[in-house]
Amino acid sequence: MMYNQKEVLLVPFPFSDLFSFKRRPVLAVSNNTYNKGFPDLLVSVIASNLFKDDYSVTLTDEDLEVGILPETPVIKCHKSFTVDQSKILKRFSRAGESKFAEVIKVAYKLIEKTN
């Protein structure tokens, strides 16, 4: 099954012992061309810890095209990783265009050249 950019997904996330897992929501940020051609996707963590820094974006129900959130989390653009698509447990929502554009803008700040 292929997953799409902007989808909010549930993935197994390892504890520091690397043996136990917890379920965590993530936002798919890799584009659909990549997602179709490779077995993994690039995702950013969605956390209920509302500590907001320069690389976090608040996510509300109004920011979603479909679905609702149990609480108001933040997307941690600086907490990104790849996950094999076969390991994804569930898809349950999709971020709207304007919110996703904000996420991309914040993520770009991580890699833009600075002096």
C-alpha cells in the first residue's frame, strides 16, 4: 500500500532500548513520486508535548482536510526520519495545503545555507 504526502500516519516508534515500541503519529513529508518509487517515506514526528520552538508547527483540527485530533499537538519538523511503508500501522488524517506549506517552510529553515 502506498501512502501519500500530507497524510497523518501511525507508526511504531522504538524506545531507547530499541526492543520495545510505542505507537506515534507522524506526518508524511516526502513527495508522492518518491513514495511510489521507494519502500520508505520521510516523516516528521507529531508530539503532544506542546513545547514550541522555531522548528515546530502547531496542528489543530482546522488544519486537517479530514479527521480530527484527540488533542492539539505540534509537528516537530526537526525530528524527521524514514519509515518503511510496510511498517505503517494506520492512516487517520491528512494535513491541509496551507498547514503543509508552513511545515515545508519551517523544514527548509533546517537546511538553508547560513553564514
